[in-house]
Amino acid sequence: MKKNLILLNFAFIFSFCMAQNFNPIESEFSLNKTEKIELNEDFVLEREFYVSKISDSVFEKINGKSFKKNCTFPRENLRILHILHKNLSGQTLEGELICNEKIAEILLKIFKELYVSDYPIEKIRLIDEYDADDEKSMADNNSSCFNFRFINFTKKCQNTVPDLRLT
């Protein structure tokens, strides 16, 4: 009986598809097509804007650069944000920045709003792509966040609460 119901259900779905001239092989949603499918904006925002802990592979990139060997700020308190942004030409680009976990969700919401509002941000790359050099990063019009360092000739952190700021 169960087998007959399954076959009947399959036959109904197949008949419906044929009546609608729907061919799943040639469908616009077929995986074989290379056309870009427009996605629901909410889906894109949820999929492309997220916060993660610092993985070992990311830590390899930042260790010795923005995360100096004498860094007093624990890795466990850092988060990496993956976001979308629009550059000055209106092109959508992916970006990443590392920040204090205390502000990660707030920053994510802010960057979502900026993206939806078409607010242009030229670049959002890890400061480590500039060897943790703020001057090089700013000269390239890059936005970043985490870059641990002491005030020159002291053992005092450059800011009192590490990485509650953007540059």
C-alpha cells in the first residue's frame, strides 16, 4: 500500500510538471547553467555577512603582523567578520576585518546597513595584507580594525580597549 502511494505521488508530480511544460533538466535553476540567478537580498545578507572565531589558517596570516608576538590581547577575544561592500565604482566586493568580540555583531549590522544603502567603501582588507602598517593601509584607502601595538617606548597598549575602533 505504501509503495503504491509513493508511485501515485510520483506520477502526480510528474504529470503536473509535464502539464506546466517544466523540464527539470533545462530549468533555469539547473546546475548546468552558468547564468547568474538573482537571489533574495535577505538570503544574500544572511549568507555573506557573518562572524567567526579566528581559525588556525587566519591566525597564521596575522601572527607576527597585527597579532604581534608580545600581544596582550587574547586570540579567543577576537572575531573575523566576512562582509560585502560596494567600492567607489558601485561594484560589490567581499571584505574581511578582525575586531574585538564585544563589537563584532554591532559592526556586522552596521556594515549590512551600509551595503544595503549602497554606501561606497573602497577596500576592506585585513591590515596584515599591508604588513600591519597603518600608513600603507590608509594610503591605499583600506578600512581595517585590529592591529595590536604598544605606544612607542612603553609597555602600554596604544588604545585602552583593543580594537573598538576602525581605521
